[in-house]
Amino acid sequence: MAPQFFLYARKSTDAEDRQVLSIEAQLAEIRLYAERERLLIKREFVESMTAKQPGRPIFNDMIARLERGEADGIVTWHPDRLARNSIDGGRVVYLLDIGHIKFLKCPTFWFENTPQGKFMLNIAFGQSKYFIDNLSENVKRGIRQKLRRGEWPSFSPIGYVADPKSRQLIVDPVKGPGVRKLFEAHASGKHTLKDLQQLSAPWGLVSRKGRPLPVSLVQHILNNTFYYGLMRFKGELYPGIHEPLISKDLFERVQEMLVRKGRPHKYRKHDFPLLGLAQCATCGCSVTAERQKGHHYYRCTKKRGECPEPYVREEVLADQIRAGIDRVALPSDMFQKLLAAWAQERTEVNQPIARLKTELAERLPALQGKLDRLLDARLDGLIEKSEYQSKKEALLKEKIVLEEKLRQWERGAIGWLEPCREFLEAAHGARQRAASENLASRRDFLPLWDTVRTHFQQLL
């Protein structure tokens, strides 16, 4: 009886196998070879999976059938189609040793089931493993070199695109501003991740099919240090040469908001627009709300014991807020005078920053030198990985802070003027907020005013 063969064709899904013939080309060549050599093909096994590691299901099924004696041999394009790792290659050689595989035929490789033939087969398997190991190391070395240069070695994050000329990442003119708005919206504390999912679609942040981004991807964007200049790759941070979309300060405010928003909240049947605004003046507990006879009442939660503070109706609390806003409101004529003075100050200001700018310009190369020496120490095995990562992260964050300061001063070194303008505009708009019947608008003004005022005072 003529020997029967299993035909095996494999195409790897990894980049290192792109030069190998496609599945269709392999099948055509092997079938033509089998017809020319009059080989009886009992069954064909086709697989699209890398052979770098053991565990291919179709290959294992074929080997199991050979062990049961369902065929006499294998016909394939080349031994590297069967194995690129020592375990699978050893299984094939062992089955040849014990006679479960009697024949191994290849159009591009001569083999006979003899000691010399198995020796040559072992060499072929060894060459295949060496090729893939060496290629893997070359790829890793290329990735490391890209990271050292500050280049991102993977797919472009949302908000960036690859420049076809320089092959560097540049800000996506459509999605880049959308990512910035996403961070700013979440930092405001007014939106949940579900809200941001819907808000981000008009900003151009959609999937390839034009659908809103998944909530998990929105959260991933907000957690990604890439957007303020640090690339995180396999748990390590690297400085990037790409243009940051946000500042480190905005990123940290978003992280604080993510933690705050991530805390569980009790489900409420009614909407209380002034909830979460104040604390009890007597005991410092949070203020809760409830609905009684068609009215909203706010009271102390009394979590620290009895509290004498009474219930307050929503209308009374709203009037108190309006009165407080009225006290800080800036009349239009005064606003125009102060705004003119601000414009004059902005024109004449000339802060002495030359020395500070020079100092920063000198410190940045020094920091980069420390990072280079730290990397060399890690590569030479002088420090442990955990110590390397912690020191590297601290140096990179210091570097980012210095670079942000340098960019701010290069834009004019008038950092206090912008908060001043925001302060004036917030005060000018206070009367309109106070007159609004929208209680949520009044509520949102208070933290906005407090934030701008605090920022302005710190800068002065």
C-alpha cells in the first residue's frame, strides 16, 4: 500500500514572516510537488499562527493523528513551517526516531529518515529558531532605540497621527483638540465618564465606524501620560519628543477627579441641584437633601452625632447663594476700567526672566544626562529594575515640569495676567449668574470663583 501523507501549510501572523509564501502559494506549490512525486495526500492541515512558541492547535492535532498511525509522513514547504521552537522541532525528530513519522517531504529541503538526515533536520530547525530569536532581538533593540529618541514605537494614540514625511507623531487637527476638551471637561467635575462618551463624539472622538468611544477607552485616554509628554511602555516611562496636548497640572487634576468620581454614590430618585455644594457650619458634616410635600430640603447628615442646625428649604438656600454672588459681582463700568488697566499692564510688563530661563535651559540637559547614566547603570546590572523605574519616573516628572515652565515663560512670562483676566470676567459675570433661575448655574459659579480667586492669589 502506498504511503499516505498529511499536508501542512502555515502562515505566521507576526511581522517577521511577511517574506514567507502565503498559504495559497504554499498549497499550490506543495500540491504540484505531491503530484509530481506521486504522493498520496490523505488530509490537509492549514494554520495561521506563529511557530515561535509551542501550542498550535492544528499542528498538535496533526501530530496526535500521526501518533495514532493515521498517516505515514508529512509534506510541507520547508521544515520551518513545522517548527520555529525547540519543543515542536524535538517532537518531530522524536517521532521520526520511533517510526511514527516515516517520511518528511519538502519541495525546498532534501531529507531522508537516516541519522544523517535527522542531523540535517535538527540543523534546519536550529536555524529556524535562530532566525526568529535574532529577529525578535533586532525588533526589541529597534523599539528601545526609538524610546531613547523619544519616539512612540506602537500605534498612534487617539489625538495624534503619523507625519508621512518625518514619520513622527504630530497632533491630529481634528481629534487633538477633542482630546484636550475631554481632559478639560472631566477636570471641571461636571461630567461622568458616560457623559464624556456622548460629549466626545461631536468633538471628533469616535471609533472607525463613527460610533462613540467605549467608556473604557475614554477612561484609558484620561489615564494616559502620553498626552502631557511621558510615554509609558511596558510599565516604564520615557520622555517623548511629541507635542503635548495638555499640561501635567491638568492631567493630575483629572486623576484626582477620576478617584473622586470613582467612589460609589447612592442612587437618588430626585435631582437636588444644590447638593454637594456645602458642609454643615456647626459640625462640618456633609449636607444631604430630601423631598417633602413637593419641596426640597437640605440638612446636615449628622454623621458625627446630634447637630442643632435646622432644615433649610431650597428656595432659602438659593437666595443665600444669590446674595453671596451679588457681593462679588463687578459692575460693567468698573469691569471695563479694570480690563483696560489689565491690557495696559499686559503691554508694559517685562518680567526679569532671562536668568531663570537660562537656568532652566542648563538644568534640562543635566537632567537628561542623569537619565542617560541611570539607563547605563540599569543595562550594566548595577541597579535593580524597581529602583531604576522609581528613580527614572521621578527624574522624568521633574523634566516635564521644567519643560512646561520653560514653555510658559517663552510664551511671554506673564503667567499671572491670564488668571487675572479670568478673575475679572468671572466677577463681571457674577450678577448674571445670580439673576439666573437655573440653580445649577449658581451652584457651578461658586467653585469656579473659588478656583480662579485662589489661583490668582497664589500667583500674586
